[in-house]
Amino acid sequence: MVKYARVLVPVPLNSDFLYSFDDEKHNVCEGFRVEVPFGRLKKKGYVVEVLDEKPQCEFEIKEIKRVIDKEPLFGQNEYNLALWMEKFYFSSRGEIMDTMIPGGKRDVSFGALDTEMGETRNSVSLTEEQQKAVDEITSSPSSLFYLYGITGSGKTEVFLKCVEKVLSEGGQVIYLVPEITLTHQLAQQVIKRFKGNVAILHSGLTDSQRIMQWRKIRRGEVSFVIGARSAVFAPFENLKMIIIDEEHENSYKSSNAPRYHARQVAQRRLSACNGKLVLGSATPSLEAWQLMESGKMKRLNLTQRVGGGTLPRVSVVDMKAESGLFSRTLQKEMHKCLSDGKQVILFLNRRGYSYYYHCNNCGYELKCPHCDVAMTYHRNKDEMVCHYCGHREKLSHICPNCGSVNVLYSGVGTEFVENEIKRLFPMYVCARLDTDVVSKDRKTIENTLSAFAKGEIQILLGTQMVAKGLNFPNVRLVGIIMADSGLLMPDFRASERTFDLLVQVSGRSGRSDESGKVIIQTRMPDNDTIKLASSARVEEFAKGELSVRQQLSFPPYCRMINTVFRSKDKMKAFKAAEEIALRLKKIDGNFEVFGAQECPIEKVREQYRFQVLLKSNDMNILIGALSSALDGFKSSSVIVEVDTDPLELL
């Protein structure tokens, strides 16, 4: 018998598509993935409705080619969430469903992390502050909490005690961390503590491993999920709590469509089931501070480090008085620390060897031919790399513009620092963790952190991967190579990001005793952000920055939507942006329109970019206005990207 199915296809069209199937040949149910013809292509689709009767239509209905699943992967809750995200994030329900559901096709074993790592720690005793926080979260009728605690104050243990309480009452919990590095370290704590009742979802797994975990969750075989951003979609039916650790991190916001924020999705999911959202960080986002100040979010404080550690002593070194990459102070402290058998973490938020190539003769600067950004020199492969589009080319020692050999490479990245460490400290083992290293092997992070924990590595160098959440008691010294590198970014959040990074990476030192030290190297020692971060004056920074944001009417004192128009034809991109800006300015409403104007980074991947920015106190007003302005807009040569509540405007 022929039946029909409405199928979501991951294409930028806000509709489902009708297909037929023979129910004697194919078992098709709602929640299944299927393979369908779409134009001249075959695409994966998601069945949202099965119909016994043929709907009225004037087009040819094509047949489903193949059924991928034998059991449903999603239900009505996931579909309803996709419909909400479609409107809020201006992305199609098919693309959203494709983001929610892992892409694997078969079950495979999970690997060593699933069974071999982790220690039972059920007997951990809480401090008075920690116990008070657990009691408040689990007993209070409030639904929104913020665990604000200094680095090393035991936030993780509070979270896990709350998890135990919810699970004991038959509820289900999602625990989000911002980085794959933190997923591994958290997994070590919980695999045996919640043995047989935990699933892990993060990008470091293969598609098949992720689909296996997803199916376990969907079947109800586990009640606790740990993972990075996309784990917020875990298909629980009795969800009672979502925990978002290191809430301030930008990685909770997707940089690709759908450009969702895990915190917003979590709030939406929990509002439908009366669950609790628990956020935590040593450096709360300014959005969270504003909610705490207004009383909409309940603040719980952890003011003391557990395990005997204290906040490290911080020294700021003015690099204008130094000649090399490593100041005399940092070199001295590293020698002392390492000779005492302790470990060092060095932080630089820039990968590669050097990132500025220019000719001293004619002033030529080497930029990516496809993007409006400088390329970075990677010495290990002797090539220049664009970190936006991936373009690579061999390094030229002769200026391409005038033929001069008087060319200069300047600026430093982690690869350069690694070479300097090996030159200055040849007797110690150094390991580097950044995107370049990790992308070569999924196991690199796990293996490196394991070796560092065992003391086999004495110096750990890295970018943001080593800046937050990691707990190594033997680390006595943290060195921050270029503390001011992010302050010059043309973005209103530059100070907040720099402050968060400095406080977080400083917190990796002195976790077990009082001997922890931090050396902050900067050419801007009098900058307020540097000074406040060096003494961990979080509240003072937050209040000052919030005052500036309020005066300028920037988030969290307004809501924004940024719409980017990109095309290989610069004029077409501008004309499209200008057309939408004019449409918006004709709409009556309590909102502001800025643009059309060039993006700060005008060209990426050979596409010219123009933006139109909307601001208002009411997101519903912005969504309604932009939806009206985009209605009927079509251009085969211009791509439109909408970013709701953008974290950056680059």
C-alpha cells in the first residue's frame, strides 16, 4: 500500500517536502531518517509525519529511496524545538534538525574513555559554601541559578551533587562544557561515579560513536549527558536540569547556521518542562551579571578554594622594558619552578609561528588573496596559512611586489614560542596544544593532558584550550605571553574577552598550595582591563564595563540582530544589503537600523561582506521587522546570513 511522508530536508527552505513509499517495502515512521531524491541529488531527510491518504497537490510526488533507521531518533519535542529555532535564528527547520541529530549510520564501540577512565569520588565532603549552594539549587522553587565561584572553588562538585539529587528523583540532566578538553577531564570524574548511566556527546567523537550515544539517550538507557554545545539537544523525555559550566565562553554560540546559543536553547527546553537551569563561572558574562543584578537569576557564591589552594600571586611585566619574547622575570620563575619539580602552563592566544609579513622597501603586506586578513607563517611546513579560509602558499623570501629581499616576519604564535622554550629550557619536555596540533589526531588532547597529569610533560603551551577548567595540582606557574593581544580587536566585547581569558588562565596555578604564581606580560600595563584582571577584581570590572555598555546602548542593555550579505560581486552584496536596510527603515517600530555598511573584515573566502545591524529592547520586534523585510527577497548570487544576539560583529 502506498503511503506518504512529510520530510524535512537540510536545505535553506522553510518547509517540509512530500514523498511517497510502499509500506510493504519500507517501514517508515515519524522520527526516522530517510534518503530522498532532491532535484538531481540524493539527500538525507527527517520524517515528521506519515499520512495514509494522498494530500492534494499539483506536483509529482517522488519516492523515498532508502530508510536509514530502524527506530525513531526524534519525537514531537525535538520537532517543536526546531520550529521555534527556525523563527528565532532565521534558519530552516531541516538545517536545524540536521544540526540536532548526529550523522552516523551504525553503532560502534565507544572506546577507552567510556570504560577505562575515571575514579569513584562519591565520598567527597562539601564545604559549607558548597553544601549551601547544593541545597539552594535542589530545594528552591527558583528555576534560574548562577554559581559564581573563584577558580578552584569546587563548582564541579556542586554541579555533580545536584546531578545525583535529580537522578535519585527519576529526572534527567544535561551538563554542558565549552571545550572538548573539559569534556575529557569531566568524563574522568563521572564515568565510574555514574557508571552505566551517563552518555557523552562532543565533536571529538566519530559520527557513528555519537549516534550510538544518541540512541542510548533516546531509549532511556541513560539519564545523564555530558557534552559540548550540541549536547543541549539530547533527546530526554524527563529533562529536569541543564548545567552550563564556564557559561561565559563564546563556544556556546554556533558560528554557522543555525547560529544558536546553547543557553537560549536550554532555557527554551526547560521552560516546556519546568526544569532548572544552572550556570556557573569564575568570570560570568555581562549578560549573566545583569540578570543577577536585576534579581531575575539567583546568585550563589563560592569564595574559597577547596583542597588547600589559594589564589596565585600575580605579577605584571611591562614588555616595553624587555628585549625578548620571555621577560627576565618569567625566565627566572620558570627555572625556579621546574627545578623544584613543579609544572608550568604558558598561554598565547595566537597559533602559528608569525603573523605579519611586510616589505621594508615598498611597504607591501602579505594578505590572503581570498580574505581581507593577514596570513600566518607556519614554520614546520614553511608556508603561509590563512586561518579564515585555509588558503596556503609557500613562503617567499623576496617581496612579490618590488622584488626586494628586505622582508620582515613579525608577531609571534604558539609555534614560535614552542621553539623558544626548547632553546631556553632544553632539559624539560614541552607540549603544545592548539588547533593545528589537535586537528591532526583526535586523541592528541587526551594523550597530552594525561601525560601532563602524570608529570611526563613539564611545560604545557597552548591557546584557549589550556585557559579554562583544567585542574592540575602540580602547576605552580602560569605565564601569559601577550596579555593584550585581544584588546585591539574592533569589537565591543574585546575587553570582556581579554579579562575573562586572563582570569581563567591565571586560575590554573596554585590549585593545591599557596605557592602559585602568574606572570602577565604586556605592553599595556596601565590598561584598566589588564590591571583588574591581574588582581581578579571580577565584580569591579563587570560593573565598570556594564556602565559603559549602558551608556552606549550595547548588550545586555539592548538586543541585536546582525544580517550579513555576501557575494563574490562586491556591488551585488552592497545593493542587497542596501535594499534590506531601506525596507527596514520603512517599517514603523521601536528599533534602530545601522547600515548597509562594510563588515570590519570585508572579504572572506573571496566573498565580499556587508552588514545591516538592528537594535531594540524587544527581540520580538526585531524578529518581526527582519522577517517582513526579508519576505520575498531573492538573489541567486547573494547569500544572506542572520545572526541573532551576535557575540561579535567582525
